[in-house]
Amino acid sequence: MKQLKTPIFWKEQAKKIFFVLFASITNSFALNNFLIPSQIYAPGVNGISQLLSHLFKNGFQITIDTGIFILLINIPIALLGWFKIGKDFTLYSFMTSVLISFFTIILPISPLTTDPIMNSLFGGVIGGAGIGFALKYGFSTGGLDIISMVLAKTTGRSVGSLLLTINGMIVVAAGFINGWQYAMYTLLSIYVMTRVVDMIHTSDQKVTAMIVTNDPDALIKAIHAKLIRGITVIPAKGGYTGLDRSVLMIVISNYEMYDLEQAVKEADAAAFVNFIGTNKVVGEFLSSDQQKARRTNQ
């Protein structure tokens, strides 16, 4: 029998849709009002799309909107993510990238200032806010996040190092095409955007969750319905109440934080959760593909 969706589930889906729209509009606004008019490039697929639009316009005298390239690049990436990362993450990420493309096309390119430093700063802050909240609610703005996650599985390198490499190439391209001062403006914008994302969403590749609960069995069942992760149960006692409790310790990737939060809310809304940055894990830590294989064999 198919399990009925709870009100909490539908509330969280509505919240996700809201942040899909928020991330789409903020990224489009940052592009059209700050970055594109100043020839400053965004990180990831948005920046690559800006470069392609610029090259077609100046090299072939063909005007193609940046939003068109955002959509075209994200279609094959979404197919890759669908099979390699996970359907929910990829679906919401692709929805966001489609809406970024849509809003970038329909919103006018209207610079609010001619100061390139101000454009770098505000473009980075506004774009970073959209990306940060997208990651916080369990999806991304599409593009290189998905590619980097897939490459990280096959190469063993961290997602952050792969993104840094690709964004570095965008900065160099900006210097060759528009001059090295624009490369510096682009670097400033990417740095600001990264810092804003870090303030909103953890930048650690892995995190340890310490969950204090009165109902460990229900919570373990809810977590394992969403994630296949080892959970250590630690007996504990409330320092103020003196009541017996349990502490569940689980190590997850930062992209699994949203699913874990939802499992906790559904099973024990009164539970206390503390996320701690984890620098290194020694021992078995399942990738999403390994989790999928284990779930299939259960």
C-alpha cells in the first residue's frame, strides 16, 4: 500500500517551489541588472552562457540571449544528473535552471549602476543568495553543481575543487576576451557569491549530525527511509530535566542535509539537531550510487 503524504511533506514541497522561484528570479536579476551589462561573468553554466553569447555576438554577429544558452547547456546536464545523482535533486535543479533561462530572456537588461565594482559586489550577493537557499532546501541552480558531483564520484576529487577549476577557466576567459581588469571583477564577483553561499548553506563536504531525541526507533526508521547511512545510538540524560534520552550520530554529505531535516521533522518534531562540520571520514561512506544499489538489493 502506498504511503500517504503528510501535511509536513506538502508544506515542504510548497517551500521548495517558493525557493525555486526565489533562486530563479535572484539569479536572473543579478545577471541582467549587474553582471551582463558590465561584462562581468557569473560562475558555472551562467558564466559559460554569458561567454558564448558574447562570442556569438562579437565573432559571428549573431545575437543569442544568454538565457537560451543556459537552457541548452542544462538539458544534457539534467539527463546526466537524473541517472547519476537522483531524481528529486535533479528535477528541482532543472526546474530552477529553466526558470533562470526564462526570466533572463524576458527581463530587460537594465544596469542600475555603471560602477563595475558595485556590479561585482551586488551581482555576487544577489546571485549567491539564490544559490545558497537552493542548496539549503535540497537542490541547486543546475549546471556545474551536477557535473561536479558526478565527476567527484569518478575522480575522487571534491566538488569544491572541481568547481574552482572550472570557474578559474571562466575568469581566465574573461581576461582574454574583455581585458584583465574584467577578469578581476569576475573573480571578485565569484568570491562574494561563494561567501554568501557559505553563510546560507554549509560549505563542508560532509557534516556530522547529532540528534537528541525521545523516540530513537521512529527517527532511525524515518532516516533510513530517505538515506542509507550508519547511525550510532548513544544513551544520554538531560542535564536540566534528568530524563533519559538518546543521541543519534550520523555522518552525511551536505547535499543530504535537507532530507535528514525532513526525516527528523516527520518522526520527532521536538528533536534537537546539531550539524557539525566534518573534515575527514575514515571508513565506509556510501556514495549515492552505492546507496541506490543497496536499496535495490533490500
